[in-house]
Amino acid sequence: MITGMNLLRLPILLLAATCAFAGGRIVFLDIKGGRVIEANPDGSDMRVLVEGRKALPDGIVVDTVSRQMFWTNMGKPKDNDGSIERADLDGKHLTTVIPAGETWTPKQLKLDSAHGKLYWSDREGMRIMRANVDGSDIETLVETGQGDTARADPKNWCVGIAIDIEGGKIYWTQKGGSNAGEGSLRRTNLESPKGQTAVNRSDIEVLYDRLPEPIDIDLDLNKRQIYWTDRGDPPRGNTVNRAPMETAHRREPEILVSGLNEGIGIALDLAGGRMYFTDLGGSVFSAKLDGSDKKTLLSGQGALTGIAYFVLTP
């Protein structure tokens, strides 16, 4: 029964529910269990949306308009069998968007919702790629090497990716060997110069090099900052880092957080002033954008890769 007192409390309860809803959610991937997992930004209300994916899910994005999520599957690194899948935000209606064989080892994934495009890094494929969200019109935008000899060189491996659609730029990481100090962070235009191809385009910039093992990246376009995780050894590795996007303001990357157990995924909540990041040790973390107030939200969750933060509107 709804009493007079309950009626008085109803607006407060609805306001509280709306505030919780407006606070956003995080969704992240576990390659050990092949899981897609969702939780509140404080780690509470954790739910397994999809499980049993055996092709090693790695990068994830959320389309808040269509209320769907997309993720990459690495497949076997030595085989050309990577793929991209899609599901509703409740995990239902699982669909293959990019079938196995169209991309080698897809890693971090980003969405250009305004133009209906997916962008991803292809590690052993040594490529930056793009396609429509329905999987059509697959393109190779950058190719850092060709053939098995080049494929065996980790300096050619494209791993993290971010896009600045308004600025017309793509950013990505090339990992380098394990803790070899060969990693780099690069940038190029969304479209190749006229008459040039993914192999010979001349508009690629190396923004930062000699990095331990840079992995996933995200951008603060308002403050023109790049954030990324690094898997290398301390002191510069197993960290979250930040640096200016513009080469005119180039300086040594700032280490914001250290002590990760092979850091992988990163996602920024710019409105809330926080970032979320994961490691292969199975933990999800949160911190302010300057690295302070670090919190362990979840631990013991398998081997975690990509993460995304999203806010749905009613």
C-alpha cells in the first residue's frame, strides 16, 4: 500500500534513482573467462553480461544511442582469425560484426557514433583499421609492416587507439618488445593524403618514443591531453601516464599511477574528473585525472583487458 508518507518520499526515491542512473556505468572484459562485465563506477552491482567467449576479448566501446556494445576478439596471435562482436547492453542479441579473417588480432576499439564508424588497432596485422558499425566497408588506414618477418617484430604492433573526429586525427600505440623501451605513441590524419596509401602515407607523426610497452589510450580533447597505460617494468612501466597531445608543448610523459600488474585498459570520465583502468592481474581501478585518490574497485576478476565508461540518457 502507498501511504501518505510513502507518497511524500516517492519524489526523493525517484531522484535518488535518477542520480544513480546518471552516474554512469563501467563495462570491461575478462579474457580468462571470456566475459563482458558491467558495474557501477564504484564497483558495486557487478553483472556478467556475456561469458564463454573463447577468442580472447580485448577492446570494448558502448554506443549509448543504439544501446549496444562492441568488442574485439584477438583470436590466436599466429592466425588471421580476429573478429568484432556486438550485443545489446543486457548481453542479448549477440552478433558478429567483423568475421574471423577480416582482421588479424584486433585490440583497442573506438566508436565514431556521428558517422557510424568503428576504429581499431590490429596488432599482428600491423594495421589501423576502420569499418561501418554493421561491418561493411572495411578499410586499412595505416599499415606498419607486411609479411611474417615484419609481423614477428613487436615494434610494428599497433595496440591502443583513440580518435579526434573534430580535429581529424587518429592516435595509436606501437608496443615494441617486452619492456624493451621500443614503444611509441603516434598520430596521423583520419584520411590519407591524396595519392598515398596505408603503406606509404607521409603524414604519420611520432609523438613519444622509447616507451616501455604502451597499451591502451584515451584523450581529453578539451585539455589536449593523452592518457595511456604501460605494461613495462617499473619505474616507467606498469603505470598510467599523461602527456600533451600537441608537439609544440611536448614534455616527458607524466606518471600518474604506478604499481599495476600489467596495466591494459583505460577510460576517462571527463565530466566526473575520474579515470578507470584495468590490469591483467584482474583488478579494476579508479583515480582522479591527476592520479590522486586511487581506489581498487574490484579484484580477482580473472585477466582484465579493455574498459569503457558510459552514461545513458533516459
